[in-house]
Amino acid sequence: MLSPDPESGSRAGRLHVVSQAFTDDRALDVAVSRALLQRVAAGELPETLRVARPGAMVAFAKQDAVAPGYRSAVEAARDLGFEPVLRLAGGRAAVFHEQTIALAHAVPDPTPRAGIHSRFDWTAELITRALRRLGVDARIGEVPGEYCPGGYSVNARAAVKLAGIGQRIIAGASHLGGVIVVGDASRVRDVLVPVYEALDLAWDPRTAGAVEDELDGAASLSWTAVRDALLGEYGREYELVEAELDAETIALARPLAAEHLPG
């Protein structure tokens, strides 16, 4: 799965890739990515990419948590089977489910603030290339009316959002987080309609799309195929090394999980 791409040129170095997800404990799932960031920043782990298949959750941002309708939004998510969590990075509420890909890239950097925009651009370009490999008319940019809007969103045909990217920096490292909707776009729309209504956020549900809806013969497209296309693009830039989450990272994540509960 992680063999280098033969068409690749020079690479930036090694990138450890982990895939574990904690679908029965969504707050812990978020906290694991935070723990990876902290350990990479401290020099305890090398640069690490997490590519996981998450459980159903609505990831709320700090702005959401102080909104008057936040409690109603949390209950709306739960009512539809989506566990509410507080996200590690990003602007407004976003949706993860079993037909999405969750990305978390922890990058060591002594001066992470200086590279914020270049990292956003690099990650958006990489996701765009991966989706184009699959035949999607993928582009970078915000679609008017999209949920969790951002200039580095990845869309199809300048019409529907397929992926969003958020970033967090701490002393010594940055975290690039992303979600790519492979399938079941209707689940994204169905949960965000009441959640965004409760938060008093305007958006157009027609702008929420999925990769499978952009391709002929979409029924044959698998989550794994999109994951492999993404790893193929990372493999052009790095030597990929398959890795496992270690006990120290999980132990650090467990107490952090409480900070990602909706309260």
C-alpha cells in the first residue's frame, strides 16, 4: 500500500503513515491527532500523516461552541446518529462519516506561522491532483454557499464542495486536517441542515457533494481507491513508511479527549 510511486521525483524525506481510527470514541479519535501533533512538535515522533476512516460525527469549531444555538445544534447531530465533538482545527462545523476520509498531517517546523498559506496551498493541490487522477474535475476554491467555507476547499466543477482543510499551529509543528467526502453526500446534507439552522448559519445544501457522484460508474468507486489515490500523491513527495500508533501517543490522547467533548 505504501510503496513509493515510480514516477516520483525527489522527496522531502520520510513520512510515517498511520490509519487507526477510534470509531467508538470520537473525542478520542480527535485527541489522537492532537497527541500526534504535540509529539511531533516535541521531536518525539517524525513527520506523521494519519489517513483514517472515521465514525459518524459532527466536528464543531470554537466559533460554534459560543453560538447561542450550540446546544440545539449538538442535539440535532445526536438525533441523526452523529456524535458531536470539538474539532482540532477549522472554521465551522464539518461532517465526518464512514464514507469520508479523515486526514491529519503533523509537520515539524520551528517557525510554523510563516508557512501557513503555503501548507494550505500544498495540501489543497495534493488533494486536487489525487481526485483528478480518478477522473474528477477537481478545483481549489470556495463554492458560494458551501458549508464551513474556505478558500482552500476542494470542489468539483466549481459547483459542489468535496473536501475541506483546516490548520492548527503550535510551537514546533503544524497540523493540516482535512475531510474528503467519498460517498453518501446526502448524509452530510441531512445532518448539516438542522445543525446550521440551529447555529444560524446560512448555506446551500446543493453545494455538498461527494467524489462518487462526479464519476461515471460511481458504484465501483471504493473508499480504498480514493485513499490510495491520495497516498499516491503523498508518495510523490515523500518516502512513505507504514506505522502504527504507539502506546505513548494513545496514553497522551486519553486525557486530551475530554477537551474535545461538546460540554
